[in-house]
Amino acid sequence: MTALKKDQEESGGWPSGWMDALPSALFLLDGDDIVKANDRGCFLLGIENGFKPFNWLASTAFKWRDEDRSYFDDRWKDVAVEDRVPIRMELEVHRTAEQHFQCEIRLSPGPEGRGMLQLVDISEQRFRQQALQDREAHYRRLNDIAQEGIVLVQDGVVLDANSRFLVMLGVKHPEEVVGDKIAKLGFQRLGNLEPISGSGVFDRADWTLTNRLGEVLHLDIGKGKLEDGSEVWMMYDVSDRKRIEFDLVQERERFRLLVQSSPNGIVILVDGLIRYANPVAESLFTDGSEELEGAKFASLFPEDLVGQVELSTRQARQGKEVQEWEVELKTNQRRVMLKWRLTIFDGQPAVQVNLSDMTDRYSLMQERIRAELAEGANEQLTQQIEQRIAAESALKNATARMRSIVESGEDFIIWTETEAHEVTSGNLNFKNWLELNPEEESQDALTTALREKVVSSKGLNGFDLDDRFSRALDGKPQRFEWSVGKVETGDDRRWLQLFLNPIDSPHGNREISAIAYDITERKKIDRRIREALKEKEILLQEVHHRVKNNLQIIHSILNLQKKFVDDDKAIVGLEEIQNRVSTMSIIHETLYQNTDVSRIGFPSYITRIAGNIIQGYQSETKVELVTELEDLEAPLDQAIPCGLILNEWVSNAMKYAFEGRENGTIMVKLSAHDVPEDEGSEDIYIEVKDDGIGLPPDFDWNTRDSLGLYLVQALSEQLDAELKAESDEGTRFLIRFRRPKNLFDG
């Protein structure tokens, strides 16, 4: 007898040498009995100490459902041996009472009622399929909560869209969009934009979308490609930004028209070079054949004044107050008054020079001087006439000089009045401000116009305007900002910085001297700055929101990773990492929910961290959290280290302090204390105390090999803090660090 025949007889007619060489579990059947199994089959069924034949249909290792048994009977058991064909089915196989898994069973018929049974473990495959489904659902949820609209497009047809895009389009259900041509949804491309480097976007452009509600949205759309050739359109709604840009352009155009029509010359300097000159300035320095833009401003003046021009430019650029001065131009011998101030041009600091043509006034002054000299030649007149003429001349000159000063003021409005806003005098700017015709500039007309201004502006100011004027009449100087204009539209308002000072007239009646400076442009600039700061805070809130979301994703990935880890120590390590990530996530969540993204409230932040750890810890002990927290605030660079230190202390208490107990207490305290030797500083104390078993007798910060204690030491060094650990009726951890009292001032 050959070796092959002998092997076949021992295996019931089947050759057995090849069975152990295969990686799958194989069993030889004789009727309903398993007569032989390879090593892999013995391992799957938990067979040890040698294989013995057994009836596999009656074995407790295979768990049958009624529908599985019916299928087996119809396709195999109740079928004649010669008519049997291979079948497949799934059963739950139990290796031990605790270990069970899903298997695919493959039955193949053999001669004379024999057959082959093959088991394939599909539990890992099922787990992977479920994980993929969970992952797909997770990314679907992330897609739906995104702030930008996301659309999946293939061959110009919409395959899928998130909730944000449905809101943009003005529809409620994806079925209203999926399957439509994206070109027919109301999109219109305006122009190309530069793709963001490293973002995977191959096409970025400025678009408009007319949605189903008839609204027109401005969108910033970036396109990315997937491996299957489909495109992902990511859309950001920039409609508000476009409206703001349009308003700024309109505002700039209005300002340009005002400057162009100004009766005074205006020159804008950047680094000493002329970047803009209005028509009046052009006429002062050129004959119309040359352009001033790009020329060096100092070169337009006589050589002996070049240094003074450059010095005044530097001082104005540094924000210093520059004294006004007059100069005679070398091109046309015109005398101009130069006034310097710091301004903004094309988003960068610049110097504005106002040029007032003083030629005519200077000629008048020269004529007056000659007249005065002529009067001095009449000294031979009688003493009485001489004194009278001198007194009248002095009074006239003083009056003219004061009137000249008052009338020549470009930046201030001056008037005097008595009770009930009765005007007694006013300069030219005052009359222009009241918008009166030259024939209407009588005292009564001025009084009536001023009263109308006062009455119409009462609704625009948050104070009693009449009371301010009454106080000035009572001898108390007043200073305040006065808003005048139309109530309906804030853009038409005009703001004045008003100074009210009491004066006593020669007749004994008290009057008010009112001096007003037009600060409308400054108000508008302040408003734009506040709007820019608000936009910056919104962007920072969005950044914290995205950081918080990314930390939550890391938390979820760690949670998934735990399911693939069998080592208990590794699982504990992953859970500790999750707690630290959750601690950092809480501060970013708190920041994007705050209006002020530079600081958070310490009490709510500490309470959330400690409460989350106690609630999330799987412990048989019922632990109560007790807090004594002062109302303090913390910046980001203090909140994160303190939160991580608190996480380690509370986690240690939950792991070690209450072993074998039904109840326990953890107390968290937060307080601030003055520093006697340093009035500008304060000490911050954070204490965590439990009523557990206490610290080991040999506890030492420097000899512990725990990552948590190492982190606590490293973070305390970052805060320049002092650490303490005490064990008296429980465990008490304390951290103290110093910071300035005025940390959040300004």
C-alpha cells in the first residue's frame, strides 16, 4: 500500500497532508460528523489536547437562528447526497463562553455522503464596515455644520450639497437641487481670484448668485478636484464685505469731490513725495503744464526754506504739532500759509499740507502799515486831536486784527450769544455753517437759524443741550461733542467739538463765547476703525471655533483608537490624552462664545473642566464637586496651563483618592490676594483638595515617573508658579503664581 492510499484511508478517503498548509479553517465531514480538522480549525473552535470527532449540527459551538436552520435544511440536509451543491451561510461561532465571533460557513459535497466544511472569520470585516459607515456619517455631520457652502459637482451636475448651500440657494431639501445643472442655479462669474497656496484649490473666483428668493449674494468660490474627477465647490458668502467695500468707495469719492472743490490748496505727502495735489495746489506751484504728483515737495520752495519744510514734514509724520508759517513761493511770488497734520492715504500714514493763499490779505496789511505811517506824520496836530485819533486808530486796529483772526480760522466756528440763543456776533464759518444767503445775514436771521439747529439736534444727543448752555451762562465753562444733522440718516450728521465759555460784556450782560471744531471726519474714521476691530474679533472668534472643532475631532479619533487597543494601560493613557485635549477645547469654545476673545472667566472655565472629568470618569464612588471661586478673568496664556494642571489633579483624585468608597468630595478653590511689597501685582491661588486616602508616605515631585506630574511641573514653570502638595485628611494640591493687577486695563 502506498503512502498516499494510507493517508486517504486515515482521513476517510481524503488526503490530509495539505489541510494544515492552508490558512483557512477546514473540516472533513462524514454525514453530520466532523472527522478531521486542520490546525486553523482547531484554533477557531478552541479545541485543545487533541481533536476528537463530533456532530457539528448538535455542537454548542455553532449558534443557529431559526431562519439559518431552515435555509440549511432546504439547501443541504433534506437534499439527496448526489444532488447537493456548495452553499454559503453565516453563523455565530463560540470559542468559549466569553469569546464569540461571526463566521462564513462554506459547505462543499463529496462522495458517499462526505463533504468539506470551511470557516472564514468575518467579524473584523464587519467591524471595518461599521467603522466606515460611522466615519462616513461623522464626516457628513461635519459637512453640514460647516460655515461655507459645499457642493459636489460632476460633469456640471450637482451630486450632493450641504445645509449651508441649501440656505444660500433658498431651498429646504437637497432633493430640490441634486441632479440639476449647476449652470442653471443662478450663478454668474465676475472675475478670477488668486487661489490660496497649499489649499488644493485649482480655481478661485468672485461670483454672484441669484437664489430662489430673488436675493443676490456675492460669493467667493474655490474649486477642488477629487480622485474620481468630480469637483468640490466651496462657497463663502462675502455679501456684507462687498457692501462695506462699496460704501467705502462711495465715501472716498465724496471726500475726493470735497477736496477737489476746496478753496484752499491741499497736498498729500508720503515719504516727502507728493502723492496728491488738488487743483488749487496745482495752480499755486505750476502754470498748468507740469504735474506735481511724484515731485519732492521741499524742492518747490526757496533753498533757504528746504530744511524747514523737511523738518515740518518729519514732525507731522511723527504726530507732533507743527506751528503754522507763511512763505512766499518762488514761482509766482504768492504768499501762502502752510498748515501740517498727520493723515491716512491709501491705507498708510501720510502728511497733509493745507495751503491758504494769503497774498491779498498781506497786501492789505502792507497798505494798513503805510496808512499808519502816514498818520504818524501828522504829529503837528493838536495834542487833543492826536490822542483821539490814536485811540480810535488803536481800537480800529485791534478790532480789525481780532476780526481778521476770527474770520481767517479755517477749522473753527465762533459766535457769541445771550439767553435764548440770541446771537450777538459770529465769524464767516458760523454763517456758512448756518447755510444762510448773504442777504439773510442779519442778527435776527442768525438767531433764528441757530435756534433751529439747537432744536433739531436735541434728539441726536444723549444729554440736555439747553442745560449745557445755561451752565455756561452761570459762569461754568462747558466742553462737549455736539451732533447736528438729520435724525433718519446717520451719514448726514455733522459732529462739532464745542467749547462754551462765559464772558462779561461792557454793558454788564453775560454772554457765551462758543468755539466749535468740526470733527466729523475724525468721527467717521473712528467708526471705520471700530468696524475693522469688530471684524477682527469676529475672525478671531472663528479661528477659536475652528480650533475647538479640530480638538473635538482629535478627541473623537482618540475615542475610535481605543476600540482597536486591547492593552488596559494604553487605553488609560488614551483617556488621559482625551481629557487634556478636552481641557484645551473648553477654553477655545469659551473664547469664541465671548465677545472679548482675549480673556475668559476663570470660574466657569474651572467648573466645566472639573465637572467634565468627574462626570466622565467611570467610578463606583459618587463624587461631589464643591467650589469656592472668586470672579476672576484669565488671558489665554494663563488659562491653558491652569486648565491642564487642574485636569491632572482632579484626574488623580478620581483614580486614587476614593478606592473602595461609596462617596467622596473634591473641593476646588480660586482666589486672588494683594502683594504688600508690590501694589501693582496680585497672587492667584488655585487649590484642589479631596477627602480621600492621601498621598503615599514617600511622595516626591522630583522622583515620580508619572507623565501627569511631569506636565504639572513643566506647566508651573511656564507660569513661574509655586507648587505645594499636602496630605492631611486627604490630599491638597496648591499652585500660586503672580500677575499684574492691571492685566486687562486698556
